[in-house]
Amino acid sequence: MKTTISLDEMKNVRGGSGDINVLIFLGAMLIFIPMVGVALSIAGLVKAVVS
């Protein structure tokens, strides 16, 4: 899986239903980023309890 998207790929995506794909991608990022933060904070709590 490739996580980075080049500008050329973004331009290609914008054809046809590209706007919907971009909205889905942005929505996924908005959901994914807080989940990572929560996971990191939980991991920090676990480390603090274990040590």
C-alpha cells in the first residue's frame, strides 16, 4: 500500500467521481488521525501502569 499521493494522481482522481473520492479520503483521514492519537495515549497509559 502506498500512503503518499502525487499531484498527478490527485489530478487523475478529480476526473468523473473524483470529488467524491477526495471527500471520502479526507473523511477517512479525519477519522484515522484521532484514532492514532487515542491509540498512542492508551499505549502511554499501559506503559505507565506496567512500569
